[in-house]
Amino acid sequence: MTTLKNLKGTAIQFLDADPVVYAGTWASGGNLNTARTALGGAGSTSAGIVFGGRTPSIVAVTESYNGTAFTEVGDLNVAKGSGGSAGYNTSTAAIYFAGAAGSPRTNTNEQWNGSAWTEVADMNESKNGMQGGMGTSTAATHGGGQTSSDNVNSTEVWNNSSWTEVNNMNTARSNGAQMGATYTAGISAGGIDPSNPTAVSESWNGTSWTETNDLNTARTGLKGFGTSTSAVVVGGDPHVANVETWDGTSWSEANDISVAATNRSQTSGLSASGGGFAAGGQAAPGSPQAITEEWSFPPASSSVLIEGTMWFNSTSSTLKGYGVSMATGTFSSGGNTTSTHLDAAAGGSTQSSFMIISGSSDIRTVEQYDGSSWTEVGDVNTGRSLGGASAKAPAPTMLFFGGQEGYKNTEQYNGSSWTEVSELNTNRHYSGGGAGVSTAALCVGGYGSPAAYLANNEEYNGTSWTEKGDLNTARYSGATGGPSISARCVAGAPDPAAWDKNEGWDGTSWSEETENSDTSTSRAGFGDSKDSFMVAGGNETSNSEFWNGSSWTEVGATASAGQRFNMGGGTASAGIIGKCSNPNATSTEEFNCDNAVLTVTTS
């Protein structure tokens, strides 16, 4: 639930239905008349053609598609499968070259004129494992394939009368997807290299091949359609339903196809957003398919969901918006740190600036996460456990304070080294952690020396610490985070006196608010402000909850219960946490949310 308190100056559309996500999706199409795998194809969703393949016997069958049903038309002269094919965006002009005609590989080449196949000049090499091609029936290019001896990287160009060998691919492989609108521009992805599925991707510019960003999922037997700058690849072996789109620079995961299969037909859509279809294939060894699935984007006339927009749905009489939904949030592995950080401190404004610091007197190591992996950075001067850190510090800065082996010590990181700065006023460890950045931070609660639960709150201004308004409930290991002027501290010890307490900081004082229902000590906290905050895991729970300024909502759980106090960073919708006790004191987890349509209430 989102609350909109002020609509001044905001234009609200009145719509009969909610806008839609602008993304490619799959829908069922008409079945093939002859179920088969390893077939060739050309054309578009509304005017397509597929030919050849295995049933498991090699066949010469050709079928045309009108967007609804397949019709059998003139057969190939030579029955074969696993050949290369081209015929961009038309069903009346295609070419089918090389492939496997029974046991032997062949270099035969046939051209389709809309009613019949004609044998034309053969390729220079006999090979199969071709999986598509680039261009049209009169000007085409194909690279790679498999000869009787091995996978090859040879490339040939067709000029409507003969094939000419040109520059080789960088990586010899077969059974990869190839597509392109012309013979001078295309993309090749995946395949077998030399005997295992590969994620290698190369682009063709009419003269040479260039290695590009790899597929996200290595596979062979995939098919595709599109252009050199806007393409789709589908399925593959091992039998997967994965679909990826190409934008001219990189591959992105897209909506899966419904049946995981390999060796489907290739079609030539206008582009990734222009549509295409995948027909036939093999869902398991010895099980050729007749299924067809069509790929399409919402029509241009559709209202499209854009993050941050609002509209009034006149059908349901509700005000709605599109944005991050905490209900969709889930935790996933952020990878393991290189060192074990028992009783460490952590913080960072984003996932890619998150730092885990020290952990005990003999661990001075500091590690930083870049969004995918951990790297050791400058060591602290004094190793210590149970300290605090500035939760919202952007890379590459940080403030590290308190701890069992240096109760008042404070160190500041400038991106390359740590410098000792002004000490805290009050001895403390088991700090409730910190809020703010390295030059404007809070140190909240903790356990004193001599022994005492602390309500003390101190503010750092870049030069020195000053006592500010105390917590209402003294505690240590509270889940703390947010900016120094809008922070939150939730749960902590001793239990049960503090383990459900929830307090918000407005820059001057702490206010008690609705208690947290998942009572636990040693929880992680992270968030944008006191009114957009997450608590995650803890000694007694793996549950996580989101605070929206007035109430708590249960969201995705951590992998397990365990000590996580002062181990949170990032934003409420893109956070990261560590674990500071055994087992798994090297593990970290990312929290991420998807966008969703939300009902908006006004007040």
C-alpha cells in the first residue's frame, strides 16, 4: 500500500485498464502438421515457413504459417536437418544450405520461391549443426558448423550464384544461433565449443567477426531471430526454457518460453520487438514436438507501465501507481567474503559500496562488494569486534567506531587508507550500529564498560562526537540505519525488554512507534530513512519486515537465522546483509524488489 499525501501539480490519467509492462511475452500458436526437431525456418509470425528436420527420420516436409495454422507446401528436393537457413521477414523467398541428410553431412543448397524448392550452387564445405543464418535468399552469410572431423570456424557468403569463403569466426563451434537482417550484419551466440555448451557471442560486420558480451546461460541447440542490434534467442540444450534478448551490446534475460526444448525452427522477426515464432524442437531425447509459440510485444497503442507514474482506473474506481513493491522482495546470495569476519561491523549506501570491517583484535581486514564480488581494501589500524559503522556511507568512504578492543576508537576511510579521528565520548561495544555517512554519523546504544545497557546516542560532524537525545529504551545490538537526520533503531537486547522496540530519529529526538512482531536479538537493519526501513534475520528468526512509516509488513526471509547485528547496508528495496557469527560468517545476501502495480490512497 502506498500513501500519497499531496497531489498538487500531478497529472493523473483516467484509464479503462491498467497499463502493461513493455516486455516480450510468449503465446501459443498453431501446431505443426509434422512434429519434428532440427528444422530450418524463415519469415515472420504472420508469414513464416519451416522446412526439413527429424521425426526422428530425416524429412523433406515444408510447411507455411499464416499466424494461425500451418499448411503443407512443396517438399525439399533433399531431405535433411540441422542445416543453415536465411530469409529475413518473408515466407516466399528462403534458402536452406548444408545439414545432415541421413548419416552423411551435405553441402547441398536449395532456394525457395514461394511455391517450390530449386537446387542451386552448393556450399564449399559439407557440415551440419548450422542453426540459422543471416540475410536473405539471395544474399546470406553463415559461420561455423560441424564437419566430419570437428567443429569449424569457417564462414561463407552467398551472392545468389555461389558461396565464397571469407574471414573465420574467432571461436570454432556448431549448433549456435545466428540471425541478421542482411548478410553484412548479424550476431551468433552459443553452441558447442568444442564438446560443451558455450555462452560465446560474436557479431559480424560484413568483413570480420568480433567477440561481444556473452550469453547469460551457456547452451547449444538454441535458435533465434532478429537483427544485429535487436535479437532474441530461445531454448537450447541442456533442455532449457531460457530466453535472452540482444540490444547490440549485451544479452538480457527475458520471459521464458513455456516448453524447455532444443533445436526448434528459426524464424526471422523484424527485431526483438518485431515478433517471431519458435516451432517444433525436442523437449527430451526422442520426443520431437509440434508445438509453436509466438513472441510479441504490446502494441504501440498500449499504455505502458513506467516506474513512478500514476493513473485512475475508471473500471475499478481506484487510484494506482507503478513502483517498487516490498512484497516482491527476496534475498539471494551476495557471495562469500575472502576472510571470516566474526563479530564484524558493516555499512554502505548501496550494494556496490557495502563494506565488512574487521571482526576481532587479530582481524584488521576490510572487504568491499562491487555488486558481484568481494575485494580486500585498506586494513583498519586497530582490529576490533562488535563495533559500529556508518550505514549510509557511499563508496569509497566509511566511518568505523567503538568495539570490544577499542571502546571509543574511531577511524575514517578515504578510499585508500584509514585515519584515527576523534574518539566517542562513551565507551561501548555491541554498538547498535550507525546511521549516516563518514562525516555526519550516529552511534546508537551499545553495551558499556563498565557493564551497562546504553541509551546513549552520539552524533559525529566530521570533526568530533557530541551527545544527542538518548533512546527511550537502552539496548545493544539494535538494527540501526538510515541518514543521520532520519534514522531508525529496531529490536536488540536485553530480551524481552528491547527485542521488539522500534524507535525513529528525526534529527533531534527518538520516538517510540509500533513494535516489531518478530521478536529477536542481533538483527540487521538497512533503509533509506526512518520511514523506509528493513530489519532482517536475527538470532531467533530468519524473518524480515519492512517499515513504511506507520506499519510493518512481512517480506522475504533470509537463508537462515543467525547473528547479523550492524551487518546491513543499501536501500530498503536493494539492500545487503552479512552474517557475523558461525556458521557461515563469510556469507552475505542481497535483498532486491521488483516493480508492481500498487493501489494508492490519499490522505
